[in-house]
Amino acid sequence: MSTVNHIKARIEVECQKLGVTMAEIARRTGRSPQALQDILKRGNPTLSTLREIADAMDVEMDVLIKPVTAEEYGEAHLPKNG
């Protein structure tokens, strides 16, 4: 049985919607892209970290903890045409 890191997946989906990269969100929070990836990989960011990420994305924090559907996650990983 596989598990999904819902917070990381949600952030990826929201980045796709906003047209920004995870690297840009890392920069906006004053972190390196690798540091942000490490935080999200653990799947247990602190509330203050989530607030920083939400602020960097200009979304409400509750958006980042909302479950991700398979459809949303799949769409976020489709290549963009253009």
C-alpha cells in the first residue's frame, strides 16, 4: 500500500495553479530549494513553516492542508502545452 504526502502534494498542486515553482516558493521563504524539499519530504512541517509557505504562495494556510485528489495531483504533473 502506498502513502501520499498530502501536504507536499497540495503544495505542488497549488504551485501549478499559481504558475510558480517550488524553487520560487523556497526563495520567498528564505530557504534553499533543497531545504524546502527536505522539510516537505518528512511530511510533518511545523505550523510556522506552513504559515510561511502559505504567505509565500499568498493562500490561506488551510488550503495547504486540504486533501489532494488523484485527479488534481495527476493534472499538476502533466506537462504544460504552450
